[in-house]
Amino acid sequence: MSSIFTSFPNQKIKGFAGKEYSVPVHLQFVPGVVVNVVHSEQSLKYGGPHTINTILAKPHVTDKLNKRRASLGEKDRYFPLLRNHGDIPSNGDPVLLCTIGKINYYLGPINAISNNPTWNNDPSYVEEIPFDDSNNKLNLSESAKRGETENFNKEILYSRLTKKRKKALDYGNAVFETTGDNIFEGRHGNSIRIGSRSNNPYIFISNKRNPKSVVESILDGGLISITSNGTLTQHLGNIITAPFKLSSDNLTETLNKIGDVWVQANGETDPNKIYLYGSENTGETDEQGEQIFKGVNANQILFQSDRITLNTKLDDIFMSSKKDIHIGAGRHLTFTTSGGPDVNNTDSVIFQTSNLNIGNPNNKNMQPMVLGKALQDVLVTIINLLGKLQVTTSLGIQTPLTVGEFAGDITPGNPLITEITDLEGKIQDILSTKHNIEENISN
């Protein structure tokens, strides 16, 4: 039992004739320390599926015999207090222990004065002198003395997330104030932030943040940003991380930038305008002479990481945009279909549009594609006309070349007729059996 009645020696009340009495106090939650954690069936103290995420813990305040860590048993097992939300501790973590309805519960790990999301030493720690089975004192590391697991990596302590006021996004004129967020921080630089700027909500899901970074940024290992007001740079960029920019446009030798293609397609002049979604120009300039933009309502989502994979196991992927879809790659852009026996030759790539351009559509040197069947018909007609070509000789009007169905009528040994016959066969093979383009349709 962890919840106990106790008294504090320095807190007395005076009774009859001025006699002092200790005041009994009921402690519902008692500080304690984790000795063992059940993470899975491989854990040493696993006792069945119902023991997952339970701990064996030692209370720092007790009215019973003060046990050593090695002697803890089933009576010292504690279950998570909350049913479907848990911050599962590690050995050596400080926790709060209680007993409700004859069931032992724990809450924690609890924070300490170091206020670090990675690790906090137990503030109520009392050294326990370790002995072996022969009652010889053991020479252990400080971590082992505290009963901390060797599997926990606390070589790098990550900074706690903060929130600073941003003039372009926050409401009001108070310089040193902002509104707090609901933040779930992992131990090693991962987090979920549910918050807002002014009354405009946002959600940031971040993974592998720099240990010294106190905010989510475009430099995080993986980031999902959901915002409703302001640009991505206003939320995630600063002097250190620089403005947000698409990776394919960030390459120093990029010739075909998405911003440039966007300008060509939409008749715009400034390719950087694609990064200003969610803001408007105030017409004012800062100390460096740069234009000042303030945030405006604009919902947008950013997915960013070293690699992103979208995969469906059963059905389709649909991508749709009310306006444009822009795809940029720093190297190759490929489209493939399986082409295997399972598709029975029904796999295909379809571009259905009234205007397909390969290259800059505004380039004056752009030329139209050739329709294969139409070209073939023209070439066959030319070959057949060669067979009907007539010339006037001393013998009268002659047909020097006869091809096609009249090929047998020509004079044997004519070297041109063989080449023309071969050319006619090649013309029949110029059409692709796999790839097609749409014919011109007159209005």
C-alpha cells in the first residue's frame, strides 16, 4: 500500500494545557522510484499480458519495512493510473505512487528541478549500499547505484521546447507575452505541439530535433506542419534555419525551378511568390530595408523528411487540386507501371489534357508533335507515287520505278527498287504498339 497516513515532525498543533500533538496527514500520492519496468513479454518482471507497462517501484515514504530494491515482489507492482494514455518510465525514474480500491497505481515519470524532457534524477533519492550474495560491498557506477537501466541513453539531454512571440502572427501588443500550447515531448527530440498563434490553430509533429533546438524548424529530421495563418517561413524559419524553400529549388545548379515553371504557367513575374502563401505585404520595411509581411488566414500542410513514401496496399491513390499540381525533382522523375503478367497487359500511363507541353510553353521555338498514323499515310503515299512516276524517252513514255503490287513488272537488276521496297516495309513499322497521342479534332 502506498497511500498512507503519516505526520510531519516539524508540524505540531497545541491541545489541552498547551500540549503539542503531531497532525496526521493522509498522503494519497507518495513519491517513489522505478525499479523494474515491464515493456514486453521479454521483460524480467513480465507476469502476463495484464502486466504490460506495469512497474515495480519503491516508495520513499512508507509505514512498513523499507525494502531493498532487490527484494521487491508482486506486492510492489504498480499499474498505470490512466487507462489509455501512458508515459512509460524507465528504471530510476521518479514517479508518484498511490493505492485506490486495493490496486496500486503510478503516475509519471514526474518532472524535477532540472526540468528536462530526456531525464530527471530522482529528487528523493537515498543511496542504497549495494552488496553481493556473500554480503560484500559492490563497487558500482553512480548510475548503477541509482538502479538506472543500462539501456537508457542519456548522454545527450534534449532541450525543452519553448514558444516565443512572433509579431507577424501573434495578437496584441504585449512584447514579452504569448499563449501557451499543449505539448507532448518525447525523451529524444520528438514532439507533438497542438497550439495557436492568436486564435489561429496549428499542429506540429516533429522528430529528431537538434538537441539544442528549442522550437520545431525546417531542419528537423521529420516534420509535419499544419497551419491556418501565416507562411511556412514565419512559423518554422528563423535567422539560423533560413527561409523555407523547396529542396529541388534549393540546389545551386538547378536550371528548371518549380517557381520558374509556376511563373511561366500562370503569367506571374516573381517565382518566390509561391513561398508567400498565408501572408500579405504590409507596405512597410524593417531595419534591413526588407518588406514586412503579416500573416493572413491560409490553411496549409507540410510533409518534410529525408524520404517520404506513399503506399496503398489494396486500392488507389488520388491526388486532386482545385488549381495546379507542381512536381519538382533534383535529379530524375520517373513514372512506371508494373507491366507484369498479373495486369494482363492492361497497365497504362494516361495524360489526358487539351494542351501537353514538353519544355517551356512560352518558348517561340516550341514545335508540335507528329501524329504517327498520319505521317505513315503520307510516307506510304509518297512511295506509291514514286512507282507511278513517268518519264518521256526515245521509246515513249516509261515508268522507271514500279513498286507495291507492280513490283514484278520492273526491269530486273534495278538497284533502287529493292531499297524502295525495304523503305516501304520500314514505314509500316514506325508506329509504336505501346504509346499513343490524341489526334487533332476539328471544331
